Amino acid sequence: MQLEGLQPSRAVFLSVLKACSTVGAIMTGREIHDQVIRLAFGLDVTIQSALVNMYAKCKSLDEAYAIFRGCKSLDIVMWGVMVAGFVENGQGQSAFELFKRMQALAVKSNAVIFISLLKACNTKHEIKQGMFIHEQIQISGLQCDMAIQGSLIDMYSNCGNLEKAREVFDQTLDRDDVIWVSMITTYIQHGHKDYARDLYAHMVDEGIRLNGKTFVSLLKVCNSDYSDLLWLIHDDIIRGRQEIDVVVGSALVDSYGRCGFMEEAYYLFVKLPERNIVSWGGLMAAYIQHGLELRALKLFDTMLEHGLEPDRAALSCTLQACCGTGNITRGKEIHDLIIKNSSEFDAVIISSLVHLYAECGSLREACKVFDGASAKDAVSWSVIIGGCCLNGNLKLAAQYLNAMEKLGVKPHKVIFTSMLTACSQAGSLREGYRIFKFMTEDYGIVPDESHLSCMLDLMGRTGGLNDAKELFQSIPFEYDHIIETSLLTGCRTYCTMEVGKLWFKKAFYG
């Protein structure tokens, strides 16, 4: 278009920015941003919202927020895009701060913003924030909005409060299929088999008919413990003459595979009237889940022979299969294919490549991939740091951790498990203790069983009895009896009976 001397219109810019958001093409997005400014579209609030969304989707919140902050006319759409950007990038607290700013400016919220904020409340520690948003929804008069009702059920489910989730469900008038499925899914995710089955039967008795989308939502959460429910859902799809299109069919393939019924999954896959990249990827993922990496690689080759271009999920699965078989040569071939077909790698592909090279002992190649990537998220950082630890390079892992901290990316607790394990294997008591204090004091991460077991193992290897006593005396005891038993067993293994007695007294007597 530009080669022919045509100037992009507002609609063209919006379409291209949406495409960049979808595929995570931040470099292209930045080029479009430059053109937007050059062609005087920079003050258009709709384009500004699209730019904020693009940068947020590409995980560049600094650039997204810079545009938001510089916008002279903030409409409700712009507020919603920025709130959603924070939530989608794991910065729920920033989203809540923005919401409070909205309230201070008397900006009336809408359903989209409330739903985004509810998504940010996904652990038991965030239940108070979730209940606060619930109150604000009631004040705003949006409590009857069906999408909000479903989000409230999901929020209470994620926070572990099933009673409140059921209360919202029971108070919802004219429940649609989405609300029913949200509540059934809640019971499944929390292991309440009988409640899930009874509610499904109740839904059928009420004459509620699911559509393709809600069938897929239910199928996604069925696992081996709910194989009978999977068969029942499949039977209802057939009896209800619901068309098994490529979306529903792919979900069935995925569910049967996840439940371990590989023959049935493959049969359904072959019988699909149409197969898309999702159905191929679903079967590949099932093969990998059940240790059938060679079948996954063979299926990937067959997919290429059918002329399908793999998406990031299929590529990630294939790299995982290469990793599982230790086939770094094949992994490099896939890497070359990715380079050939894409100018930019998203964070998922980066993580998969780094994991492959690190697991196969090629740390230099893993670092090369990571260092050259523009799209890095918390998972990518966790993978490279874990890869360094796996290959015994604790010094390099610490360097990456420092770089991560400078960029403002909050490390996940899994990173510290990797680093403490490496310290234990290297016998580096001082470094292990430093990392442990850094984790607990600087980031406020409460140690879990894996962290404490690593420290106990390290102290057992190095004879650090006094350090163990000091450490245990400083830990707030919020652990269940399984963890306490595990650690007492560790004390016995390493003959640290004095520490074991100290642990027992503190755990049970305070």
C-alpha cells in the first residue's frame, strides 16, 4: 500500500494495530506508532486506545502506560484498556490503584472494567479486594449483568470461597448456560465430584441447552477424575444433535487425550470433518502429557505435510517433545523453521527454546536465544535462570536475577527453588542463605515446602547447624502438617536432631 504512495487511513491503522496485538509483533507495532505520530493521528483517542492495547498485549507496560498518561482525553474505553493491560500482565495491584484513581476523578466504571478487576483476584489472599469490587458492582447497579455474575463466581472460586460462589449462583435470576457452566466448573476445579455431577444433571433437567462455546468450556476442565462426566457431555452433544464442528471436535480430542484415552482421542481426531491447527496441537499436547513424545513429533511432521503452518502452541509442543527425547538436533531444525516463518518470537516460543537448549546442556545457545529476544515475560526469566542453575552456573543465574530486578519484573517463587537447589548441589551455604533472605525479605515471598527442603538439604550437606537454627527461628509458621512432617523427616535424615526439636517446638507450641 505504502509502496504505491497511498497514505494509511485511521481504519487501516486500527486494523494493523489489532493484528500486532494478536500476534505479539511489538517491533511492527512500534513502526506503526511512529507512522501514527508522523501522519498526525497521534491525538485520536481511539488510535491511542489501540496503541495502549497493543503495547499491553506485547507485555510492554511501560510504553502502554506512557501513552495512557500522555492522553489528554481519557474516555472509559481507554481506562478499561489500561486496567485490562495491568491485569493481563499480572500487575493486579496497579490495576486496583488505577481503579481508585478513576473513583477519585468520579469516572463511572463499566462491566468491562469490573470483569477485568475480578480477574485480578485469583488467590485466597485477594479475597478482600474481590469482595470490595463485588460491593462496587452492587453500588453501580450492575449486579444483574450476566457476564459480571459469571465473573463473580469465577473470582470466588479462584479465591477458594465456594460458599460465596454458590451464593452468587443461587441469587442469579434467569440463569443462562454460561452461569451454569461457571458453577459446574467451580466444583470440578475444587474436586467436588458429586456436586459437579448433580448440578450438571440439574441443569439438564431444567432444560438448559448448551451451545458449542459452553460445551467447550466444560470439556476444557474435564480430567481423568471426571471421565464419566466427559462421556455424559459427549453423549449429550450427540443426542442434542449439536454439530461437532472443528471447535467442539478439537475440544473433545483434547479432553479424551487429557483423560488418557489416547485411542479414542485419535479416533475422534481422524473422524473430524475438518481439522485445524488447534485440533492438531491438542492431540500433540496429549501425546506429550502421556510421555509419547515420538508420536507427537511424527504428528507434527504429518501436519506439515498437510500444508498447515504451525502456531505457537504447536511449535511449543514440538520443542517440548524434542526436549523430552533429548533430540537437540531436531530442536534446532524447529528453531530454524520458526526463524524462517517469523520475524519476531513471542514469550512462549522464547521460553520453549530456552528450556530446550538448557535441558539439553547447551546453556550458551539458551542464553543467546534469551538475550536476543525482545519479548520476555516472568516465565521466560524463570526458565533462563532455572536453566543456568540446572547447568551449574549459579553466578550467571544471579546475574540474570539482578537484571530481572532492575527491569521491575517480579520473580516467581519457582526461580528461588531452582537457585536454592543449585546452591545445595554446589554446597554454597552462604550464597543459599543470601538468596533465601533476598526472597523472603526483599520480595516478601513466604517459603513453601520446596524452599525449606532445599535449605535443609543445603545445611545437611554443609553441616550448617547454627545457620539452620537461626533460619528456623526467623520463619513465620504458616505451614500445614504435611510440610512440617517432611521437614522433620529431613532433620532425621541429616542427623540434625537439635534443629528437628527446635522445629517441632516452634511449629506446634509457637
